[in-house]
Amino acid sequence: MGKEEEKKKDILNILGQRLKTARKELELQQKDMAEALGISPSHLSEIEAGKSNPGAEFLLKLSEKFNISVEYIFHGRGNILYDEDGKFADIEYDFKSDVDDLDKLIWLLRNSPYFKLSVFSHATRLIHQEADVIKSSIKLNKKN
């Protein structure tokens, strides 16, 4: 196994372990979480075991449906769940760790077409949403 394959395996294992920890924190069985996310229990099991790439869409659903902090899943910092306001609890940043995490994200973008497509798809959607807000704001200001 090459260095790149080992790095991929390590990243997926870490993400899977954190997902499993979050699921157990919520006291959910795999089948219940999988059903809520619209995937099979075996697929969730593969993600938790580090055998399958969860992808950005999966992580966003996880955050939306279960209030699980993506910050925790990716970085292992902060609370597992968002607080009542939907914000991160007090998180202290370790800039060296952020650089390492950025390297992991860059690696995923370069080596996982599904992850890359998911990230760009969601980014495009957000940009279009923001463009609509900006256009509406300009129209409103022109009328005033």
C-alpha cells in the first residue's frame, strides 16, 4: 500500500471513529441513524469502519438532522453537538492542527472525485443563494 493510500485510510478511519462516537453520544443504533439519513445500515457501518468516504452531502445531512458538529467530525475539537443556538461551543484553535486538517481536506479534494463534486456542488448552491440575497438588497435600496 502506497503512502497516499495509507493517508486516505487514516483519514477515513478517523472520520469514521468520530462519527461512531457522535452516534453513541446520541444513543442511536446504526439502523436508526442510517434510516434518518436515507442510507443503508451497512453503508453507515462501512463509513464508521473507515471503509467508505462519507462525502460532503452526508456530513451536511448529519449536521442538519442530528445537530452534530462538522467541526468535531473533521477536527475532533469542540463539542460533538452544536449548542441550542446552533453555534459551536467554545472552541480553542490549535493552528498547527488546522494546517494538518487543511492538508487532509486538500488531499480529499485531490483524491476523491465524489468529495470534490459534493463540495463544489454545495459551494455553488450557497453562492447562488447569496447572489439572490444581494440582488434583492440592491433592488430594495434602489427603491429607497
